[in-house]
Amino acid sequence: MPVKVSVVVPVYNPGPYIEDCINSLLRQSLPSDEYEAVFVDDGSTDETPARLDALAAEHPNMRVIHQEGSGWSGKPRNVGIEASRGEFVMFVDNDDFLGEEALERMYEYGVANEADLIIGKMAGKGRPVPVELFRRNHPRATVENAPLMDSLTPHKMLRRSFLDRIGLRFPEGRRRLEDHVFVAEAYLRASNISVLSDYVCYYHLKRDDASNAGFQRFDPVGYFANLREALDVVERYTEPGPKRDRMFRRWLTNEMAERLRSRRFLNLPDDYRKELFDEIHKVIAERMGPSVFALLAPAQRVVAELAAAGRYEDLLTLAEWEAAIAPSTALESVAWDGDALKVAFSAEYTANGTPKTFPADAEGTALQGAPESAADAIDWLEQVTASRFPSSSVDLVVRERETHAQFFQPVEFTRVSLPAEDEEDRVRLVLKATATIDPATAASGSALPAGLWDAFIRLTLGGWTREYRLFPVSQDPFPAMPYPGVAGGRRVLPYWTVKNNFAMDVDLASKRLGFDKLKPEDVAVSGDRLGATLPLHVPAETKALVRLTGPKPAAEVLQVQATLSPAAGGGAVLDAALPVRSVTDGAWRLAVCLVADADEPKFFTLPLVVRSTPEGLKVAKPAPKVAAKPKAAPKAPPSAARRLARRIPLPVRRVLVRMVKGKAATAARQKGK
């Protein structure tokens, strides 16, 4: 069978952090003879070489190449390309991992669209990843019609024949931004680029020890020398004009202007901050012109102008002013509307914890070069932000707490200017919005997977785009949460976290569903019909299951079909026909499954029992358990192994536990084949 995809993994001293990567590669949905992984060990000095050799000995599609250390990931990736046998090559870092269907989905999407380059949706845990790029699928993306420049990391799938045809390889040696040089050329020379956004393919992780290469402080002189190489690539393959300006804007924004803003700039050591500013000033003066400046958002524009003019002290003053600005949110209500949750909220920016105000009669004048002073820069920024309020926007994103997979939800909003208190001629700029979260389609058209989903508001106003958790409009009292619901084949529990943020529990909650508060009078049995009103939302009649478990020791189990229907006064009516003749003496425990056709039906035990009496079936509270509490035995002192384990930092212990579990799961799968 021809190899469809070769996964190239450069490796250097990852320790236990490589285990998630390995396990994700072994779990791919592609048949094992249709993909391979090529681990290129770049002179690791830890236990990784032996771990990879053992992996390759056990799995024919896992290959290992050992080489002397080259100092960076460019050469290992190039060695992996040369050794690859697949139609496509996928690049994965040794401390990241893939979604289980990533290779299959990306390959099929690339083939269907005849793409030379495929970008799969990314989730970042402690690391930034593109957001706007993954709002929707882009089968035929270019730097003009999609925000491709938001994604310059190498974690992509490329056609091997394309790489060979144009001779594209990574710059080698110890350096920075080798991926920018590689990806920029790929974007400009690929016949087609496809962006797959409806499935999280790549998980980009920050190590617990923060030792990822991208988190290490860089030498500004060397870094911006490498950045100039990426600019050279763009100039080599484009003509002066909008396309080149659009690509240059990415580096001017992300690598330069953003580094000179707010706390990110202020928190640097004085000498390093000045050195960074000097190098950015040189690159802007050399390579960035007015046509690139014109594409920047206002906050980045004023920073870039001051940097180009060499105004270091004014940039510090501007950064101190901007550091006080933060988004604020207020959740006003959450309610079920059929299959979906409607979440009403407002959002605005604050300064030092109070609502930020702007000029009421703002004039959005064009910026002609650098402002005369920091005060003028702040005034211009406030004026232009207020004048552009009609183009402001707000989004609601749901993000899974463990994996950080995230999805945009539909939002309708209005923009409101409110008079500022105690400030004449000033206004607050507030966006009032309602988001619709449909559990059946919330994951880019698919159902939300099981997990804890936090809500984040993404507020864009002027030059600011910031994320913030969704807090209640008031904590006295909190906005009421609706009943948990069954929608889209999912159990959904809206709730407040311990930090007073709005979140949703999908298919995990059990005790918090509120069934433990049911009383015998809440449930009725008439003949063979069982009826109960549950604290639950259902949009329409829904199939359910009722289970009765008889007394021990036999503990016979009876299971019957049931329905859940909306109740007139709120909640859901449970209705089931009980097998009266099968319910014998003793107390039969009741349990209900809310989604009858679930792949793995989950039953929730109700705090009630059914008893057979001469008058028929009756519902009652179970008899209280009476058990003598055994006297606790004295605790044995911890073993030497446990005492040693306690000395290992907790994050490393967690990784080791995942590694052991992963090996056990792999062994079990191999045994079952």
C-alpha cells in the first residue's frame, strides 16, 4: 500500500513530553500501512533515543534517524523530508500532538482540492495559535483572500512532489524564524492552499517547564537579521503592491509593533527593551513604507509610526497608558430556546477597572507620520477608535478546558454609545450581544464533544482585539442558570465556575443535574405507567430509557423505553411503561438514561425506589444504609518509592502518568488485534 502521509518529527531532549506526540501518532485513523512517522533525533542526550528505537522495533511505520546535533530544527526536518516515502509530508514538533483523525482528514481534504499545502485547525494550550484563519474552511486560500499570514509555523501538510519541484527546504543551523522563510515561500509558490477548520488537527502545547524553543528570549540582532530573510523571500516572489504590503503587514504587526506595546514592552529589562527597540526601528526604517503602515489597525499604526521615528520615550509613555486598558464583560441572561442556548451579554473596554470613555464628537483624521508627543498619540488613538465604533465587533468562542479546542458561535449585536458619568463630551462604547450555542452544531457544524467548555468574549474595537471570560452582570444575585438540557444528542449543563465565569458541562455532569433532589411525591405510578417531572430541558419529545435494578443478591436488571417531553411549567416529563409483572418483592432502584440512542448509554440513578405492593407499584425513598463505621487502621508509612516520587515536580509526574497509561493502552490495542 503506498504511503499517503509521512509525519516528520524533529527531536531533541523532549523527555516525557514526547509521549503525547507518540501516542497521537499511534492512534491515527489512517490504516498504519498508509502513513509513517519519521523521528529525526538531533543528538538527544536524554533517554529519548532508546525510547524511539524501541518504538520503531515495535511498529513498522515508526522510523528513527539519529544524527549529530545541528542546533535547531531546520536540518532535522530536511533530513526527514529526504527520508519520507509519503505522497504528503506533515511536520509535527516533538512536544505537540495530533487529533486522531488529523492525517486522514487533511489528506482527503488536500486531495479533493488538489492542494500543495494543507493547514489543519490548531488548538493552543499556553501557546498562541491563529484564530481568524479557522473561522471556516477555505478550500482555495491565498494570502489575498484569507488570513494565511496568521499562520507561519511549520505545522502543515505539504505535497512531497511540490517540495521537490521547487527545491523548498528549511534554512539550517542555529537560527530563528526558519519556519517563516519556509512557509512564506510555500504560500507564494503553491498551486493551491486549503485550510481545514471544522476539526482540530494540531494541538500546540506549552511545556510545564516552559522550555519550548519559542519561549526562550532571543538575541534581537540575530532575530531581526533572520526576519529580513523572510522579507527577502516575499520581495523575490512578489512585485511591489498590495500583495507584498499585505504580507509585510504581518511581520510589522506581530514581530515589531506588538512587541512594543503595553505590558509586553514594559515588563522587559531596561537594557534588553532598548536593544529590542533599536533593532525594530532599523527594520521598519529599512523595509516598511507608508503603504504597509496604512494597513495597520490604529493602535499598531501609532506604535509603528513612533518606532519608525525613533521615539523610544514616547513609546514607553504610550505603553503605560495602554497597559491600563482591558476588556470587560457582563452576562445578563442564559436561557434555552428550543435546541439552543441564548446567551445575552454586553462588552466594553475599561481603564484601571472603570469603563473607558472616548470623545463624543470624534474626528477620525488620518495620521500623517508620527504624532508630535505621546499625549497627541493617545488623543489621536481615542479619536480614531471612537470614529470607527461602527466597525467594531464582538464574538463568543467556546473553548474546551483540557484540549483548548475552540469554536466561534453565531452572535447578533448592536453598538451603543452611553454618556459617561461625570465626564462631559465623553461616551462609553458598549456592544450588546446575544450568542446562540446549539450543541448539535457548535463545533463548526458538528456536535460539541464531551468536555468542559468555557465561554470567551473576543472584543474588537479600534486597535484592540482582546479575549476575556464571560462574567455575570451582577453577583448579588447571580443571573439564574437554566435547567440542564438534552439537545443535539448531548447532555448540556450551563453553570458558573468557582471563579464566576460562564461555562458548559457537556456529557460529563452527573450529580449536578439536580436529580438527587427528587422526592417520592415528584414521581407517580398509575397502573403500569411511571411519570415524573425532572429538572431538565428538552426541546421536544425525546427518547429515553428507564432501568430498574432489583434487590441483591440477584440484582436483576429491567430496562424499558421511555420518553421525555417539555412540561408546561418548565422541566421535562418522564413517561415509561413499567414491566409490572417482572417487578417482584423488594426495592427496585430507579435510573434514567436521557439519550436513548447514545453510543454508550449513561444512566443516572434517582434517589427513589419502586416497590411492589398489593395496591400496585409504589415509589418511595430507599431505606437508609446502616453500617458500622470500621475503625480506621493506622496508616503505613510511605514506601521509599513513594517518598522518591514526591520529590518529582507535579507537572513531570503528570506527564509520566500519561506516558504509562499510553503505553498500557497501546499494549492493549496490540493484544486485541
